[in-house]
Amino acid sequence: MFGSRYRRGPSLPLAFQAGSPDDPSRRAGIEADASTEKEGGEVTGGSAPKRKGSQFERDVVAYLREHGFPEAERAYGAGRPEDVGDIANVTGICCEVKNHARLELAQWVDEAERERINTRQPFGVVIAKRRGKGAAQSYVVMTLESFTRLVTP
């Protein structure tokens, strides 16, 4: 398609391909990073959790758009000192979205509160995915103080 200029060179001999019995890194005693792959190929770190988190954010945005928040969108730039949450354009609410195996509510609510202050919104919430459930069945968590301000006329 791009002509011979962009063709890949010949593949490496089997002895030099990663993972083969004769792979030089295996002979040197270098092992694969055990934190990223468990026995059976299950991924425990790296980009798979990030992909799952990003997909859940997209699912939450789609749900919010279908249920009264047509301007909802992902807020990019997580991890900045002035983080503003994961979902933008939900009037009055700063949303922090989490898709983790373990619920760490105290830490997440504190994070949502910091981001609420950064965005100058009256409420901060955590939207936490439930295992095996869709976005509509997620938990929404906030402090009791925030809840009483929300429901008090």
C-alpha cells in the first residue's frame, strides 16, 4: 500500500522472538512482569484497568444524556492538580466515576469533594460501578451533609 519504503523487515528468527524457549531474556533469567498478568492470562495492571474505567465513564455519560443531561460529557485531564472530576456539564454536580474491584468510599468521596471545590459546584458525588451491573445500577455516593443540602428546600 505504501510502497517498499514502508515494508517491515524480515521477522526475527524463532530463537530471538519474545517468549520462545530460546528467547535471550529468558536465558538471562529475566521474567515477565508478574504484576501485569496472572496465570491464565488475566490482566491485573497496565492499560486494561484504564480501558475499563474509560468505558465505564462513556457508559455513565450515555446514561446521563438519555436521562435528562443532554450536555453531559467526559472531562479529560484527570490527575491534574486542579482536577475537575470525570464528567462535565451535569449542572450543580461534580461527578467522580470509579470502576474498581474494591470500594474505597472514604477516599473517593474526599476526592469528589476536592474536585467539587475546584469546579465551584454545590455538590460532589462518586458514581461507583457495581460488579456485573450496568451504569444504571451504579452506586451514587455523597456525604450526609451534601445529601441534606440537596434535599432540603
